Amino acid sequence: MKTIVHNPFDRSPIAEVALVDWAQIDEWLNEAQLLHRDRHGWLAVHERVAILRRAADIMRERAEDLALQIVREGGKPLVDARVEAGRAINSVDLCVQALSEGGGHEIPMDLTEAGAGRTAYTFREPIGPVVAISAFNHPLNLIVHQVGPAVAAGCPVLIKPALETPLSCQSFVSILHEAGLPEAWCRFAPCGNDIAERMVTDPRTEFFSFIGSAKIGWMLRSKLAPGTRIALEHGGAAPVIVDSGVERAAVIASLLKGGFYHSGQVCVSVQRVYVPTAELKDFANDLGRAAEKLVVGDPADAKTQCGPLIRTEEVDRVERWVDEAIAAGGTLVCGGSRLSDTLFSPTVIVDPPESAKVSQEEIFGPVICVYGYDDIDLAIEQANALPYAFQAAVFSDRLSIANHCIQSLAGSAVMVNDHTAFRVDWMPFAGLRRSGLGVGGIPYTMADMSIEKMAVWNWPAAAS
């Protein structure tokens, strides 16, 4: 069987990718298990370093081609696709850096009489075969975040990309092989959902890395074989608190980027913005006017700021959610309509009801909701009310307010005077509640994919 890859902008077919059947996956899992069990055959750290460095060099030479591939298969605007390609290269470099900075540590033994005469230290070993399932929205850098740490940690890895965007994954795996990684250590495994579930839940899988929807991630977690470790990265409905009196232009410029980057198809995209009621009307109007100026269209055009949604069904869904919010009493400031079967206009809605889907669920589209508040603690309470928590933000010139929001917002990270979608690839990145499990970021993923093993030495007493 094959999957046809379409350009999300005009739906034209751009490639065919053969799907892998269970017989092949079964063979690869056996192969991965045998590789891990043969400790004498493990790749030495210096070999992994050399491979990753060569891979990064190859990617640098092909950076523009990788960016154009992201545009074609994922619909990300070219200006942002170039940034993603650069981040992916840096992420490979970070894997090498993490190897040089990682390692074990000494554990004191003589804190009590029972430990006297002993010394102990830890060191890192690979956890075993890794199976990774990835999402469409960052088709190269997300793959690097899942595969790169596995290679660096010394784990054989099977990677299933989103079937809408398999080409960047295929390219990265091929680059690793070209850089000297034996093919058995990293397998490109595009497959259907039923095959993917068997692969994930197989007892030979020691670690499962998932980036995608909460519904699928939690379902797969419930079916894992005993002993399989896991990391889940889902999404949220990121909240932003705007304090009174802040300089509006800078805030709006930041929210535009955080809310409409990749047309809102980002797991920490700005979605719910809380503004003092006295400033709400002017703030929302200014945000709407700025959103209307965004260039929406062909992502291959260097001027485009917002491209297509990944599937036409997503345009239909976003349209339904927006229509529902307006019918229930929300005020439409700008946008609110499809521009084509693949494009939806950047949209700002004021005070949609708390019961509306745009207030309750992750939109994953170009929509920002703005709510008025008279009591900042009630705004924080509303921001925290959902069963999702990932990254949040506050804009304030007052240290006391910024610190209050840092302490009070239910997120794993709170950005101060920056949008919720800010990320660098070495920082911890963790969804809480239904938004995920575990901590992403290159060094944190490498730690997850390895075991800290301890050696305890009982030294014989010195001869008198």
C-alpha cells in the first residue's frame, strides 16, 4: 500500500510513500531488540558523535531544500519553514552537546555506618528499542527531537511520521544513514494506525515517544506493554494575561506571532487572551486590525505569513467552531470565514461563552479569543479552568503582577512579556494534565531514553 502526499495549499499530489506492513515492523522490532541485547555491538559514544556531526553538516548543505520540503508537504510559510530547518540542524548539534555534558555522578555511601567502606557512581546506558510517532505541524524538527536523542543515547529507533507529512522524516532518516548510521539503528516506518498501535504496544518496545492528539496519546498509553516507558506531548488552549496599562503595540505584535504562526497549528499557540475590561474594546480592535493585515496565501511565497490548514476537514471544523461561538454571543472582530477550501482567515473573537468549543478545546487554527476581566485572580482562575496546561504567558510592566501570574498560572512554563509559543530546543517542554506526560527538549528526551545505572563498590578493609 501507498500513501499519497498532497500539498496542503492546492491539494496537488507531490509524492507517494510506500506503507510498511506488520511483517516488516515485526522484523524490525526483532532486529532492534537483538541490537540492544548485543552489548558488544553497541555504537560507541564517539561513533554516535561523529554520525550526528556529519548529519548536521549534510543538513546545513541542504537547508534550503529541507525548508522547501516543509513548505510543500506541511504548508508552513517559507519564512517559518527556513526557521524550522535551522532549528532542526541546531537540534542535532544539541544532541552532540548533550552527550558531552551528560553522564553520571558519585553517590555518597558513608552517610551512615551501613554504607561505610563503599563507593558508588552512576553512568548512562541506552534504554532499548524506541518507537516514535510524530505530528504534522513541524515535520522536520519534531522528528529530530524524537530520533536524534535516540541515536545519541544509543537506542535503535523506529519512527512513524504523520502520513500527511512523511517526506521530511524520510529525508532525515536517509541523512542519518548517509552520515554513517547503520540502517538497522533507525527505521523509517510509515504505516496505518492499526499497524502503528501494534508496534507501540509490542513488548519489545522499551520507550514510546508520542507527539499528537491527546485522545490518541492517552489511548495508546493505556495499552502499553508492562515496563514500556513513555513520553506524551499533546496540546492545549494557551492562556495569556494582559495587565492594565502595558504598551499595546508590542503586546499585539507578540500575540500575532504566537497566535497565527503556522495558522495556529502549534500545540502552545496563543488561544485565550485576558484583558482588563476597560481596555478590551480598543485592544481587540487593534488586534483585529493587525490580524487583517497578515498575508494569507501560498506558503511558497516569501511574503506569506499564514498558510493553509493541513486538511480541508480542518477548515470545516474551525469554521463550525467559530460560527458556534458567534451564534452563542461572541463578537467577531475580524476574519471568521474560509478564504478557500484550504485557507481560513485570521480571526479574533471577543468574549465567546465559556461553554463554546473555542473556549474549551484546542482550536489548532488561526483563531484568538479575547476576554475582559475586572479581577485578575478571576482571570487566572478562568485561565486555569481547563483540563489542559502547557505554556502560559503574562504581559506586565509590574514585577508584582508578573510574579503573581508566574506563581498562579497552571502551566509548566510561564512567559513574561512574550507569547506562549516561544520555545528553544534545549529548554524543558512539558504538557501537564491532559496536555502530556514527561518532559521534552533535547537533553531531557535523551535522559528519558537512557537508564542511569549504578555501581556500588565494597572495598575490602586495608591490611593493618
